[in-house]
Amino acid sequence: MSQRIIYCDHNSTTRTDPRVADVMHQAAVEVFGNPSSGHRFGQQARALLDKSRSQIAAYIGAKPSEIILTGTGSESDNLAIFGSLYAPDATGRHLLTVATEHHAITHSADWAQRHGFEVTILPVDSRGHVDPDDFARALTPTTRLASVMLANNEVGTIHPIAQLATIARERGVLFHTDAVQAMGKIPVNVDDLKVDLLSLAAPQEAARVGAMAKDLRYRLAHQLDDIEFFGDPDNCLPNTVGVGFGGVDGESLAIALDLKCICVSTGSACMTGAAMPSHVLQAMGVSERYLRGSIRFSFGRENVPTDSAAIADTVIAEVQRLRKMSPVRV
Ligand SMILES: Cc1ncc(COP(=O)(O)O)c(C=O)c1O
């Protein structure tokens, strides 16, 4: 019997639920009309779009007319940033954001800066939190938009968005939150969060995957020394375990785990190809030792309860083997 492959990298991306794929296929081949066309095919497509907008809106407490469908989460983040900065009625030219945002935000902020906008990037503490007082102080009369993610994709830290958005609103500043990683894992409601703009991507289940992540965390903490968990354990996405293994190279460990049929990520997915240290962990002040040996486990729909023990056993064996074979001395 072939060994089951355990995919534990759901924060990078997730397999499409076959039921969703069926509905998408059916829509593509049957409801192909241009929703702006007046004939029956167009009307059929318009009705389906309206229904989708209503369902998404109901899920997050918004109005259907407030939903803009984009191709990806990055596209939605880009639209929020550039749509706000370049809106015809925009007066301020200042953008405020945070060092641990996804690259869809930080790269947009870099671009804005190169094109004449003023940009402030707020630092975070060792758990990945931004200080609300720092946030309030950084708002200026010319701030057009503040953008702070709801939950971080690498370490899972959840930001107090309602508190930050209220501060921004009192100062007349638009507030955007990137909820791409939070959707389906923690409650997301635009009124509770008090945001003007929110980016999201497709849902998954929370309680079941949370139990697996908790179990993995417990096993690693009790059976391995010289490790550091990243993020805020009291305020974190339930499915995410970011951890640094001292004396180990994270890339080598991820490859060793892949050979044992366990798929995980080192830092964020987009960093892997570039082999650069994670900007999120750097902003949190993680020491070189644990930065070098960082791995992200992120559970999702296809994981089963026995996965956490299977992952823990393999990780522990591989960390011990790598430490003996080629210890990393930082
Ligand atoms: C927090 C966050 N924002 C934005 C994105 C970008 O989404 P997409 O890959 O759909 O462009 C991701 C992707 O993982 C993410 O985790």
C-alpha cells in the first residue's frame, strides 16, 4: 500500500473542494453568457452573479452591491490600496501599513512610495502585534488609507482590527483589512470589524483543524528542545503553527519531510522560491537561529485527526537526524 501524503501547507493554498469544482465547471460550460447582455444567456449569468454576491455579502454582513469579485486575494489587496490612493476624491497621499503584511500589500506600498506617495510601515512586537498607540500616532491629516491584516499568514497572529479601525474612523481615514487568511477560520463581519474595505478568499473549517494544530504544538514542545513557537499563542489562527528549530536549516528540514510524504512550508510560500528569510519573522525580531530553522504547518480540510501525531513523530526524528548529521551553528 502506498504511503499517504500529508499536506500541511493550507495557508499557501488549498485543494479545491470537489463540490466547488463541480459548481464552477457547471457555471463555465452552462452559464457562459456576458452578464451585461440582454438575451437569456446574459440574464442567466447576471442572475448567478447576483446570487453569488448576495451569498458572500450575507456571510460577512455586507450589502451585495459592496462586493467586488476579483481573480485572487492579491488582486483584491491591490485594488484596495490603489483604488483608495487614486480615487478621484482622494486628497491625502499618505499610506499607513504594517511590516508583517502579505507581499500583496508591502509590494504595493513600495510601488506607491516610488510613485510619490508617503508611506509609513509600522513595526510589530515579538508576537507580531502592532501597538495601537503607535498606530494612532502615525495617522496624519494627509493619511488616505490604513491597511492592517486581520490574521497573519505565516504565524497566525490576529490583530485587534475593530480597535484600529475605530481609531482610523475617528480621524477620517479609510481602513482596509486583508482577511484572506482569516476567512473561515475565525468570524469575519464587516460591521463588527468596523472596516471600510476588506479582502477575502475562499472558506475552510476551524474547530477540527484547530485541535490538530494544538496537538502538534503540544507534542513538539514536549519532545524537542531548542525550539521556538512564533506568534501570539493566545490570539492566533487555530490552524497555524509557526515554529523555529534551533540547529537546523528550515529548507533542509522541509525537503526531508517531503521525502517522508509530509508537505509543509518554510516561511511564506512566495519566499520559498526566492530563499529569502521571512520578512514577517524578521519584523518580529526572531533570532537568526530560529529564523534559519523556521517551518510553517497549516492544517486544512483534508487533514485527519491522526495527522498531527504522524507529523510530530516524523518532524522529531528528522530534526534529531539533521542536528546530528549537519548541525547549523548560529
Ligand atoms: C494574508 C494573505 N493576503 C493575500 C494573499 C494573496 O492571495 P492570492 O494567493 O489569492 O493572491 C495571501 C495568500 O496566501 C495571504 O495569505
